[in-house]
Amino acid sequence: MKNKSCLTHLAAALLAWGSSFAADDAPLRVESPTGALTVDGNGIGLAPSVASCPAISPKGDPLWAVLLQPEGGPPLKGETMALTDKGQAVRKQAEADGVRLIYDQLTDGRQTWKIALTLDIRRKGDAFEITGQLRNDAQGWVVCGFIGPVLGGIAADLATHPVLMADGFGKRINRTPTTTEKPAPWSPSAHGFEITSHYPGRSGTMQWCAFAGEKGGLYIGSHDAAHGGKLFDLRYSPATGRFGIAIKHEIFRAAGQSWAMPPMLILPYQGTWHTAARYYRSWFDSTTSLCDVPGWARDASGWLLCILKQQNGEVLWDYPSLEKLCHVADQRGLDILGLFGWAHGGHDHLYPDYLPDPKMGGEGALRKALKELRRRGKRSIIYANGQLQERDTEFWNTQGKDLAVIQRDGVSVQQTYHKYNNIPIYRFDLGCLATRAWYDRMLSLAIQANDFGADGILFDQLGMSGPMACYAPGHGHPVPAMVYASERPAFIRRIADHMKQVNPEFIVMTEGLHDSVLDSIAMFHGCVLGMFYASSEEIASRLRRDRATDAFPEMFRYTFPEVMSTVRVPTPMMDREMANYTCAYGLRYEIESRYAPDVRYLRENQVPDTGEYEHVINKPDVGMMKATPPGEAIRYLKTIIEFQRAHAGLLWRGRFSDTQGFSFKGDGLIAKGFAAGESIAVIVWNPGNSPQPFALDVPGAELMSASEPERGKVEPFGALPPQSLRLLLWKRRASIQ
Ligand SMILES: [Zn+2]
């Protein structure tokens, strides 16, 4: 909410003031091999020399805004205000490879603030880089955000240059709102319409976006190794038909403090969007290493997520029955059991206390069950919520309330998760990750999970929540501070590092996705855009690009092909369409057992009616369960998983190369590449209902074989049967000779 309010204030402030540049000032100019960047009173312009990159012709939108609020913790008086570059005195200085803009102090035309800002705009290789320094010496004021630099007046046509934004695994924005439909997923804004992405969190998983044409485009990234909280704001003005990108940095800097703006990179690029993805990845690799995932996890097909005891106290699977769950997982080819609701409180109740439950057999039975599970070749992940603590519990009363994230109005950030309509609503505060006590509790839960014999711990939700402000004193951070931002990767990494010492095979997982935790998270429990059920119709829509936006999972998968994530199917089965989707995108499978009828489905192949979930608020997909007989769903999932296992070197351990390195033609078909060493696998998927011909070639490589999960070896280029996959295996010619 605070973000919206800041942006509204900004918008009002922006319209009021004149330019700091004189009208006859020559624009400042920075050149690179890919174009010329100009800065004048209208903003930042771009004349790209890359033919397919959109130009930027600024229209006078503010270049930046500093957001201010009065100093102090809650209850805080006074509104957030915005000072922009409009009306400020600026000195311009030529620098090597660029220019520097210097603002010695800031004014709103009446009052002056001792806040100094410099912006450096320079060439960096083929790109342009903008960095900055802000120094707050305004006593009594806290800088509470910085918006900018703002790129306005981007002349793009979404029909040829859709925007890729890192919402979940990726979102492609295909067109602007029309006058005859609701603007969603666009939101009305002071600029017309906007779509925002909040990093790091489920809606902002990477720090880049692109206007992505077939032959070239415009990359805009924030290369912030500290993973600070920020919003990527895509703006569209129906009045001008132009687009804008604004990055809003979520910071707090009290009087006496400085802030270095992380580099913003602007790159006109040639080729498909994969070039932009590689550019970001290349920067990422210069700052961070990906988590070293143990072999057993790398080769895991996916998991059976299982709630043992529900929020209402109902025991669905006791510890001795984990043996039966192993059998259920075996039947389907799933390698991991995700044990949710395994503790005395049940799922989403009494957090963060997690004790073995005597009603489920007690600690001895749990240890025995985990041992047996391992003997049977399965792995187990034990659940702990990484952020929730239930209010009015003993933990909360004795220490938790002092660890809670507190908002500006003095009230804690609260969440509710209500599973049944006939039980009370439990309320949760969020543990502030900066506090020692919350860290100690989470670490102790990981140690406990390992001690019980589990193979890993899932800290639920830490890949979901975006950054937020915390105004609580005594947390070890300044007041206020942004939390669930830069400190979160360090929080998880400390636990993961500790556990590596205890047991190198033990993994840390979380729910959601964002790249700030890739150095410590071995696998994600996917619960973000691109991981949800994708029907044939959904895939056909994505191929047609006929909606305002689409999920575009290729974006994150290609940028980080090593990153493992499960899909999200909160139903005790997945159908053929979803199994094929999971395989084609190189994701990991999941099915979920959450409620009593789910258990009957898994134990007895009994297909439930919706009525059996009487008090359940978020029911599974009963329609999907009814549409495929249980035996058939089990058979197909097992078949496709064993097919992948047979090609694990490519499909699980290889690099997802999307559409790079081969040419493909096939109506309504999806083709995705996986590379490992000299081998290339291309999976061709027909999500439609009729056989489809296709043409495929991997230049410089020789076709070795073609196979399908159900038919084994097949004719490589015969029409692809409906609802099926084919794997074509190629080897680079140089390696054959
Ligand atoms: Zn805090």
C-alpha cells in the first residue's frame, strides 16, 4: 500500500514544476556501439543504432524523485513527499565515457533540504550504465525511497516488441488495455496504466525486463548485488502511446546516511530476448554462485506434498503410514515426500512451534518412519514456515510479539490462512528476519529436521513475500528499515551454510522463487506464475498471444536453467496435459495430499465428489480428478517420469536452452531444447487434439534417435500424436568424427 501512496504523491508533485535544464541547453550525449544516450530537460533519450531496438524520446517526465518522510518510529505523523529533478539547480560535468549530474541540495520551490544527489551516466561496454550517490543531511527527515532514473517516451509496439517482466517464472505483456475491456492485468495509474514487479519476491524474481522483438530489443536491468527491494514499474500512457520504465528503490536513509544507487543498465541488443537473458546472467555470475545441489536432489523427479495433520486437528497420515505414502510415491515415480503438517499443531497452526505429535505416533515413530523411507529409496523434506508466527500462542506471548514486523502505524503485518470454514481464523504475525531470536528458531528447526532423519527443510513462503518496511525497535536494524530484502539471502545462507557443515547432503528449500536466494536454495516449491496448471487451451492462448499478458516461464528457465522448481498442483493427481507441460519445460512434478478425500483417492483410488470437501475453503481440482481414471493418471505420470529418468543427463542435469540452437516449425507445437556436453535433446510437445507434422533441424549436429514415453523408439519426423511428447536426440558432428 505504501508504494502506491508514494507513487501517487510523486505523480502529483511531478506535474507542478518546470525544468532544471534551460530550453536552449544542448543535450548531454553519451555514445556506445549500440547507440547514443542523451540527457536534457525532457529526460533521457536513446537513439539506438541497433535497428530493432525501440528508441526513447522523452516527453518531460521527471527523471527521478526522492521520497521523504519525517524521522521517527510509529506512530508517525506527516505524509510522504516527493522531490523531483524538476525545479532543481543542477551542475553538469563531463566525465570519462559519460556525464555527471550534480544536485547540491533539493528544493520544492519553498523549502530547501540538505540532500545531495549525483547521477553518473556513462558507457559500459555496449551498454549504458547509470549509477548514483545520495547523501541525506536534512535533519529530521528520512529518505524513504528513490524513483529513477525514469525512462519515459519509449516508442515500442507491443505487437512486435512485447515486454518481458520477471513476475514468477516470467510474464509477457502482449498489448495495452483496450477501451472495451477491463484494464487488468494493467492497473490504472497517474501515468495512464502500469504493471509492476516487486523484487525480490514472487512478482519480481529477477532484476531485469526487456522490450523484446524477434530481431532485437531494449534491456533494462538493475545490477544490484545486494538484492535491495525495488519495484519495476512499466508505464503506458494512452495520451502519447508511449511506454516508460521506472525503478523504485525501496530504501530508508536517515540524516547523516548515504546511499549508492545500484547500477542501472540500458542495453540495445540484437537478436532474440535470449541475448538479454544472457546479459543479466553474465552479470549475476560475476556476483554470486548458484547453490551446490547434492546429486540426489538434482536427480529427483519431484515430490508428493503431503499434509499429515490438518489445521483442524484431523490426522490424515500418521507417522507409521508414511510407509504407505512411499508406496503411493513409488507407483507414480516421485522421489521425495514433502511432509507438511507433520507437527503437533497441524498445518498452519501454532507456528513456529514444531514438535512431533503423540497422536501421530510420537518422536520415535517419526524417526523410524523417516529411516524406513530412506531405506526405500525415498527422500523427505520437513516443513517449517519461514515467516509466520501465530498470534496469542505461548511463543508469541513470551517472545514472538517482540520479533514481529511492525508497520508505520505501529500495527504488525498480519496474515491469515484459513483452511476450513468451520474452524476459527488463526492470525499470524511475520517474524522479522533481522532478529536473532527468529534466526535461532529457524536454524534449530533445520537442525531438528536433520536430526530426525529428514533430507532437507522447506522454509515456506520465503520465496514469496516481497520486501516490507519494519518500524519495530530492538530488532537490530535501524528504524525504519526495509526487511525481507537484502538481509533475507544472508538469513537463509547462514542456515544453509551451517547445515552443509552438519550434513552436506541436507538441502534447504523454499516456496516461491526469486534469484536473491539462489546461492542457498537447492529447489523451489513453485507457487508463482508459470508453475500453475497449464491446459491445452492455456498453451494455445500463449502461442496465439491474444491476451493482454501471458505466463512466460521461458524467461527464468532460460536465464537460470540449473534452477530446480516443482510445478504447483494442489490436487492428488495431475493429468496428462500438466505432466507433459512439466516435462517439456524441465520442471519437477508435484501432487498434493491435503484433505481426507485426497487420502481416499491415494489409498483406494476413490474419486471424490466436490461435496466431500464440505468445509474445505480451497478445494483441489475435482474436475481434473474426475476426467482421468486414477489408474491412468498414475500410469502416465510414472511413464513420463521414467522416460525423463532414462534421459536424466539431458532433461534433469542438462541446460534448458529453450529454442536456441535449432530451427523448428510446427503449428500449435512447443519445442524446447536441453544441452549437455555434445548432446542436444529437443522435446517436441503436441498439446493439441490432432496429430501435427513438424520440421526440426539442429545445425551442425546429427540426429541419433527419437523416442516417446509410451511408444519407445519412433520415426523421428512422423506426425506427432495429440497430447504427446517426442524426444529427438542429437550429437554435435565434431564430436562424432
Ligand atoms: Zn524488524
